[in-house]
Amino acid sequence: MPGRLILFPVPIGADDIAFSLPSANSELLNSCHTFIVEELRTARRFLKKAGYVHPIDDTEFHILNEHTHPEEITHFLDPVQKGADVGLLSEAGLPCVADPGALVTRMAQSKGIEILPLVGPSSLMLALMASGLNGQSFAFNGYLPVKPHERTAAIRQLEQLTLRSGQTQIFIEAPYRNNQMLESLSETLHPETLVCVACDITLPTQTIRTLTASRWRKERAGINLHKRNTVFLIGA
């Protein structure tokens, strides 16, 4: 019988794995001797913390990140055809969501391979849950442009979409540009547009606040987002 491609979530911040992942996930890890990972060092660290029972040095790893060419992944799923399970590990959070793992999952779909997605944390969904914004209709927009004038234009476009449809707009930024993003949001958006800033989700330093743009203009100096994992949301 063919094996499966198992999609393993990884904690997004919390040191205690039990806080983020069901115990069944750790049990399924032990069915895999091959993993597709974004970064080898963090993958090995996660497996040790999760109680992986097999010798790490005897485990096969394939690297899949922004530097991997599509043709390199062709043989990543070969063990599945021989009846073995292959695990896909995200760097943090859910595989294939804002994550390069979607490439190998698409390949598995094209080959008719069974895919088993597992429960785990998503900073995007956790932020949306706590924001108070529309959870019936929302969109994840990835990263906005880096250049200030292009970023301003993108923010205005997302705001107009929100005002027309009520849809919540979710996006992220490189951690070292978070403060600039909050400044752009507070200065560009209509004063009454709602902005949620969800920072350090699942960590003791977690902060999730939804304020109007005008309130953020006054209060942004009191929060330092530099190099902290942050999700931004715009809502009506």
C-alpha cells in the first residue's frame, strides 16, 4: 500500500509543545523516516522536542524553501510509492499556508497521494479569532510592497475593499519593518478604520489589540514591534 504525505504543524512561539499541538501529532511523527523541511536545524530541534523516537542522524531530510528549484522536488515523495509515510514540516505554524510546502502538496495531489493535514496553530487564524473583525469573510494578502509609496497605495486599496465588502484584510511584514508598517497604517487609513495588531502570539509577551487608525496614531509610540512576529488586520 502507498504511504501518505503528512502535514505537521510546528509551534509558532510557545516553548511547551503540548500548548500548541495534540499528542497524536507526536505519535504520527514516529511513522516517518523522511521529512521535507524548510530549514534543517530548526526541523531537527523540533523533532527532538516533540519526542521523535528514531535517531535523527538516520533520518532523511529534503530541503524545500525559496531557494529550491521546482525540479529538485521531483523525487521527494518517492518513499510514498514504496509504502512509507513522508512528513512535511513548516518552519512555524501550518504547512503550506504562507509556506513553500504548497509546492510538494500540489505534486502529491497530481500523483493521487493521500494527504493527511494535522491540527496545529496558525498565527493568521489566531489573530483573526481575537481581533473582533469579520471572521465570515477575510483574505490573507501576504506581504505588502516595501517601497513607501507602493505600500501606501496597497493599504488604500485594501481599505477600499474592506469598506465595500466588509471583508477583513490580513497581512504580515518582515519583523524589522513592523514599526514602519504600523506608522503607515495609522497615517494612511481613514481615522475610523479598524486596525488589529497581533504580536508574539502564544508567547508570554503576546499583545492583540484592535483600535481605530486615529487611536493608533496616538498610541503606536507605546508599542515596539521591532523583530517581533506580528500579524496586521484591517476591518470595518
